[in-house]
Amino acid sequence: MASLSGIIQRPALAVSAVAIASVSADFYEKSGQTRPSSDASLLEHAHSSCSQSLPEANFPWVSRISASKLSQLSFIAGFQIPVPNVHMSVPNYGPKHSMLTSSTGLFNFYKSVDLLKAANPISYSYKAPSSPSDVLYKWNLPDSTAIVTSDGSNCLSPNSKTVVILLGWLGAKQKHLRKYAEWYTSRGFHAVTFTFPMSEVMGYQVGGKAEHDVELLVNHLAEWMEEEDGKNLVFHTFSNTGWLTYGVMLEKFHMNDPTLTHRIKGCIVDSAPVAAPDPQVWAAGFSAAFLKKNSVATKSSISEPDTEMRIGTRTTFEVKPAATEAILLTILEKLFGAVLSHPAINRRLSEVLAILTTKQPACPQLYIYSSADKVIPDSYVESFIEQQRRKGHHVRGCNFVSSPHVDHFRNNPVLYASQLQQFLKDCT
């Protein structure tokens, strides 16, 4: 079977890209560059950019370097072969951690009475026997403080019948999604955090570990919902990697039991989507994952004095990438130009994008994005929002104006939380 390294026919470009990424990272660390401070007036501005509707406009096909993720490439091409159910015997690591074996019996670990008796929130980490250091996903149970007490007896919050699935961006780790999970569990929701390790991305093989990971999570969720009536799902995706993972999960639900898609009550899309195989977007996403905090993608735009900011209009000084990062972006763009042209990859990506474009569940959608995002251009997001509205979906959009890629919550937690609260109130 084909692997990622086997698909890419230009290894010299890949080696050069890695070398430049390392040099660029060292350059940023030694130069002591820091992230610009955000303008306090942007809070009011961002509020005005969050609305139920957007003005009509023609959104151009953006040619700037922006982003999605190599993680998409890594697992997207691989779902052409059905993944069989896998049963493995594994050791038990105690009440708070367990190894993932199969979808069958996974939720025997969880009993409501255990949650009621617990002093603190409980979570279970599901790991792969082949890579015990990597957590496949983590199931975070509702915070005990979110339990409602009535007439002297304990009962679970109504939110406890909803699980929010947080699908991470390329390069995200479980610790990066912890604050989002805690926000949900503190309000009585279950929260599942799912990430793809970079090692899994780079070592991708068709029919390999990435496929098994997504299949296991889908089966686990399906089993949880089948336990009793009234259980629902809400998805919260990050960047194009999380969004495309959501598309693959939708495909699995449609294949295994289409009725389960009716249990999806909402979808929150943070810093996405780009519904096209754009090499510039993929290059920018992989560059950001490589360089992390040293990437220009993590820098906020600097506001231009005495200039009115409007939705879809850039009125900020752009922070330009360093020379080494610019070279890395150029190399990655050429690399992905070849990779995305590969027939198998292009076909698989088109299949997933078709599901996300035409087979979305009949549930509300919330898009959180920023005009300052150097990975996912705001014009792509707004174009997709309008497309979904024309298909009859209930869609909301909130432009945070100045915050970097997948960094909106940290830059403006009050606005972010208010958007989530209103959305969850409408859909759960």
C-alpha cells in the first residue's frame, strides 16, 4: 500500500523544507521576536463582525499563502478502504486511564453513579497499543460541579446527554484542547478531544493507523448514542484538519447508520474552511505546524491608527514572514502542487469535500474566523457560509478581525464564550 513518502516523488524538496523549518525556528528564537499586543478597541469591533448574515459580495479565489493542513493529506487519502473492527487485549491502567481496544464495550468504563460520587471531573484516555505514548482521544466527563441537585438528590444536568467532539488542528496536542474541553465539561457536557500526532501524519499509510483511529472514535460515539434515547452530538472543529476529519466522520455515519446524523445538533468551525485543494493553503498550514510559535501565522496583525475596520476588509499592517519561512512556504507550495495532483489523493479529498459541501446534517452551523488569519483566508470562509445559506442551512458567522489562526479563544475569551453559549442555547 502507498505511504505518504511513497506518494511524494520529490524527496529533495521535502528535505529542504525540513531544513529550512529548523533554521527558521532557530532564527526566530534567537531574534527574540515577540507577538504584538492586541488593540483594546478590537473587542467592540469584533462584536460588530459577528452576525446572523453577511453582506453580499463576490469572494475571489484567494491566491495568497493561507492554510489547511498536511494532516488532511495524511489521513484524507487513506479512507478508500473500509476499516475492519479490531479487537485487542490490553492492560487496564486504572480508573482514569485505559487503553483503547475496540468500539465494543468501551463505555463500560463509564457509569453515571461513578460520576455522581466523584469529587473531581473524570476523564478516560484511549491509546493505541502500537503507540502507547500517543493518546488517540480523551473522553472528558461532565464536571461534578455542573450536576444539578434537586430535593436532596443528585441528578445529571440535561447537558450530560450531549457530547462535544473537539477535532484538533494539524500539530495540536491534547494539552492544546484542554481549555476547550474544560469549558464544555464545566457546563455539564461530555467533551471528547481528538488529535493526530505529527508522527502519524508523516508515517501515514493507506489502511493504517490514521484510518483505525477515526473508525474507532466513530464506533465509540455510535455505541454511546445507542445506549439510550436522547443522546446527541455537537462537533467543534479546528482549522481544515479538524473540519476534514469531521467530513470523514460524517461519511462513516452515513455508511454505518445514516439515522445517527440526525443526532448531530450543531457544528462549530474554528478557523476554517477552505473547501478546495489549494497548494498555497496546505503549504501555509504545514509551515505553521512545523514552526509553531515561530511562524508568522501565530502573530496578530497590527492595527492601523484611525482606520475604520469592516467585515471582509483588511485595514491592518500585515506581519510578513521571515526570509527563511518565505522560502519554506515556496518549497512546500511546489511540493503540495505535486501531491494534491496525485489521482488517489485528489479523488479522496474531493469525496470528503463533497460530503461537507452537500451532505451537512440539518443542524445549525457556527463559523469563527478572522480577517487576520494567515492560514485560512476570511474570503474562503465567508464564501462557504453564503454557500451553506443558499442550501437552506441555519448558519452564523463571527469575524474576530485581528486574532491569529486557531487563537481566537485566547485573544478574546469573552466574545468566544458568548458565541458558544448562544449557539449551544439555540441547538441543544
